Amino acid sequence: MPSITIENLTFSYPDCSSPALYEVNLTIEAGEFIVITGATGAGKSTLLRCINGVIPHFQPGTLQGNVWLDRATPSGRVPVARVSAPQLARFIGSVFDDPEGQIVSPIVEEEIAFGLENTGVDPAQMDDRIAKALADCGISHLRHRATSSLSGGQKQRVAIAAVLALAPKILVLDEPTSELDPDGTEAVLKVLFELNKNHGITIIIAEQKVTLLAPLCDRLVLLEKGRIALQGPPRKVFMHPYIFAKLGVELPAPARLAHALVQAGVLPPLDSPDAPPIPLTVEEAFTLSRQLL
Amino acid sequence: MSVSIEYIPTGSPVHRLHALTKLIFALAVLTISMLLSQPLPLLLLFFSLLGIAALASVSQEILSAVKGLLKVAFFLALLQVFFYPEGTVLFAPIPSLPGLSVTDQGIIFGISMALRMMVIVTSFLLFLTTTPARSTVLSLVEYLKVPYDYAFLFITALRFIPTFLEEVRLIGQAQEARAHDFSGGGPLARLKTIFPLALPLVMISLQRAERMAMAMETRGFGLPGRTYYRTEKPGAVDIMVIVALLSAVAAAVLLRF
Ligand SMILES: Nc1ncnc2c1ncn2[C@@H]1O[C@H](COP(=O)(O)OP(=O)(O)O)[C@@H](O)[C@H]1O
Ligand SMILES: [Mg+2]
């Protein structure tokens, strides 16, 4: 069942001659973990802003086409642009790239409570929901900490927990790890993976770190100058190293190894029926190499 | 001076007061400082603010801001001293220009003016460093029924005070260096010189408010029927402080008229 359906979406920022997104069509299934990638300026953030309603609710510009949100209610799907930003919060949780700008409360538990208060949740239920959101993000121990004292990775997990408390069906995250160190990045991605697997939350994330996300995601979408250049499951899209090279997106090392093995004549062409699947992780690459020896 | 002043969580008794109480405090100090015309009471008021800053454990930040303020205050005092026409003439630096003479009342007026500015700015800095922006927005919306777009604007404007003063000081220095008469041209001309410099800073400030509005609205802020995790109602201490503040304002009004 589709969760988000994007139809012929074209968007231009004010006073920009060329559109930041051009005729984008994309259907995102409920429960999917989808990674949007591409070079800087390819339009990743713009696409996410159209999905989470920041465009048109906060960012002006010219919008054509539609982004449909399936609310799984009898009234069916609605264009995101028609649902007010606070209303959208119940369906789509948005996490932005900078950990500072999105945290509004001095204490972690107040930050989690904020969305619950806004959506009129009964205060008697709040403690449980705060505890659950924090536990799901692996940060129960931070509950009473001052938000200003947290590391970047902790702040991003607080930001995720804060939107998660509203029980959204979809999480939209714009480079949530761009300002984080490797440990923080790993912790945040692990949380997203578990939310997707255990709670069936649709994850839509813009990231440059394809290597880390390939083993976690269902689908990769490569953007080029506001258009979808390539999309599919990671093992499929990694069959096209030249497109990655052309777009300036780094092909993960395990996939590069597979291509090198083909070139060396050790492996059959990767699209032939007897070729092994492209490895996504170092472990898979190791297993493949071992089989060959 | 930093570009903007931020909430500093120290958990002091001042921090624990309700945002509304602290807002009333800043406004009461503003009113009282307007009613006082003598340097001494204004100086006393100023030192009590520093005392409160110490109580709130934000002295360091406030003092560094005050240091920046001193220069602006000095300019302000100087301007008043030279251009205040009334009172007994103490001396005239340029005999052919009687308008520039220094009078006893001019000195008092200049010093009071400078102190008043320091008092007002310091009280708002105290408010900003001890109150999270979120609580201010909530108080404005919930208690004072301010539409929340305006509440965000208010926060932005407040945060912008130190930046703006710093700008004024820099412009003053630059004009001094170029041997410009700072008072040259009307207030409009002066504003024109400040404007292009201040504009990018206003933009940054507005962007930040916009980002905060986005962070809040994408989490449901603005929906009807808001509930409260912990009732953020003003407590007994808050009521006492507010009553004391209002009495002080009333006393100042009575003394003045
Ligand atoms: N707020 C904005 N105003 C004007 N142009 C913008 C704005 N944000 C992005 N753009 C432009 O839109 C294009 C796509 O940008 P963006 O979606 O931010 O790409 P990415 O997130 O992939 O780096 C770029 O050419 C960028 O310069
Ligand atoms: Mg981006």
C-alpha cells in the first residue's frame, strides 16, 4: 500500500531560473526504508521538504504536481499541501539536519512531551509515551538531562524520539547524521533500522553515506539535478557504477570490489544469471572473496 | 559581545520562576527606569540587576554584555551632555556655538539616559538568559493571547538587542575614525547608515525564528486543545514576585507624579 505518492512534482525556489525538482514521480510504500541520495544541490532536501510539508507551508516557491499522503482513513489520500503543518505532525515526523535548531526545550523529557502536549494527549498517558519513545531510541538514560548538554548524536536521537512520541507512520530525515561523528552516526542509523523493522515505520532519509545505509534500506533513489537518475534496491542500483561516477556519488567499497572482480575476469558479469549478488557489507565481500579462493 | 544572547540553563531559583513572571519583571524594570530621572536611583537599580544576575548564575554572560554596553552608554551620555540646552552653563567648548555648551542638568540628564539604557537592556538580557524561548512563546500565547507568529517575532526581536547595540557602537567608532560628526544628519540619516549593516543580522535572526517555528509546528504546535505534561502555571512564588513588581511600579508612579 503506498504511503506517499509523488506525481509530476516540479518545484522552483523564488527567483531561481531552473527548478530544484523536475517532473519527479515516486511511490513510497508503507513500511519502506528509502534512501534519497545524490550530489550536493541535487535536490534531496527539496524533495524531502515537499514530502514533509515544509514546502509549501514554510518555504515559498512554485509547486506543480502533487504529493499525496495516504492517511489510511476512509477519507483516503490528501495532498500534503492541503494539510496544515501542525496537522501533518500526526502522520509525518520530520527531523532536520542540524541538531541545534530543532530542539526547543531545556530538558529532554519536556522536549518529548512537547509534541504530546500540542496534539492534546491526556497528561496521564504522557509518562508512558515519553518512556517508550526514549526507549525506542535507546536514550532512556537521558530523560532528565539538559538538552544543551547533549552530544550531537544524542541530540539527534532526542529529536527522533520527540517526533516518534506522536506515533507518526512516516519519518522524514534530512541528513540527520551530517554533523555527527562515526559513533553518533551509527547510533542514529541503528535506531532508524529498528524503528523500521520493529514498528513498520516508513523511513525516508536523505543521506550521502550510501555505504552505511545500503545494508539497511529497501530502496535507493539517486537524484541528479532535480530528477531521478536511478532507483531500486541497493544491489540493483550498484550494477551501474558509471551512473554513480557521473553523479559524483561514491559507490560503496564492497560493490566496487565486485566490479573489480568482474573486470579481472574472476566473476561473471554481474547481470548474468550465475553471478553472485553484489555484496553490500564488508562481511558479504569477505564471504564472496572466500568462495572464490 | 556575542552575536546573540541565549538561554543558559543553570537551574537557579531565578530560572525556576515562570516565564510570565520574568517577562513582567523586565517590563516593570523598563517602566520604573522610565519614571526615574536621577542617576543615583538608576544606578541602584542597575546594581540590583547585577545582583539578580549573580543569583541566577549568569553573571559572566551579563557582565561581558554590560562591558560592550558601556561604550554605547558613553556615546549616548556624551550626545546628551553636549546637546542638552537647559540648566546652568558649566563650560562651552566652542564659544561661537552656544548650543554645544555643557550644563549641569545636561550632565545629569546624559548620565541618567545612559544608565536607563543599561538598565533596560540588562533586564531583558536577564530575561533571555534565564528563560527558554519555548516557555516565553508558550506564555505569550497561553496567557497573553498573543498570536503565535507574533510571539516568535517578539523572541527574535529580543535576541537581537545585543547584536543591534554592538552594531550601533561599531558604526559610531567607524564614523569617529572617519572624523564624522556622529550626530551629523538627522536620526533618519543615521538610521540609513545602520540599516545596511544591521540587515544581514536581522535576516539571520529571522531565519532562526523561522526554523524554531518550523521545529515547533512540525510537532503540532498551534493545534487547538493543547494539554500540559506538567502544568506550567505560575506558582505561589511567582504570584508573590508579580505582586511585588506591580507594587514597585505603582510606588514609582506615585513618587513621580
Ligand atoms: N532555500 C532555498 N532558496 C533558493 N534555492 C535553494 C534553496 N534551497 C535549495 N536551493 C537550490 O535548490 C537546489 C537543490 O538544493 P537542495 O534540495 O538543498 O539539494 P541537496 O539537499 O541535494 O543538497 C540547489 O540548486 C540549491 O541551490
Ligand atoms: Mg540538503
